[in-house]
Amino acid sequence: MPRAVTTFGPHGRQPLADFIARDRWTYVLLGDELGVSERHVRNTVNGWTRPNAILRERLPELFEVPLSGLFTESAIAEAFATRPKRTASAS
């Protein structure tokens, strides 16, 4: 069976991936520990999204590494922004 191909987003693979592997975390366990979805952890590691406030605050404490050691400059240049909620419009 062929393996899944991992593609990386505009921010590229994040150094956080090495720390996750080193300490034998999974995206699911890390998400549960931090109170975020596994999907957000995975997308952040693979460079598809920027880390949210929880990841920015808790990961440096957890891995004892500064934020700049966990993420590339482009990933932390701006704050994580959620998409605005859609509102129903009257037709």
C-alpha cells in the first residue's frame, strides 16, 4: 500500500516537528494536552496555518524552547486569525 504524501504549506515544515518526534508526541496527544484540535497541530507543523495563541503560549513551556526555535519566522510574523463567522443574509 502506498504511503500518504505529506505536502507543506506556504510556511514550510516547522522545526516543531523535530521536537514532537524527539519527545515521542503524536498530534492527537499534543492537541489533547493543549486543548486544541489534532488538525490544527498538524496543519501548523506542516506550515498550512500559523500557530494560535494557545500554541504560541504553551509550546515553548512544554518543550523548553523559545517560540522562534519552534516556528519559522514567517509562521510567527503575524498572529493567527480565525475566519470571520458567516452570517445569514436575508434573501
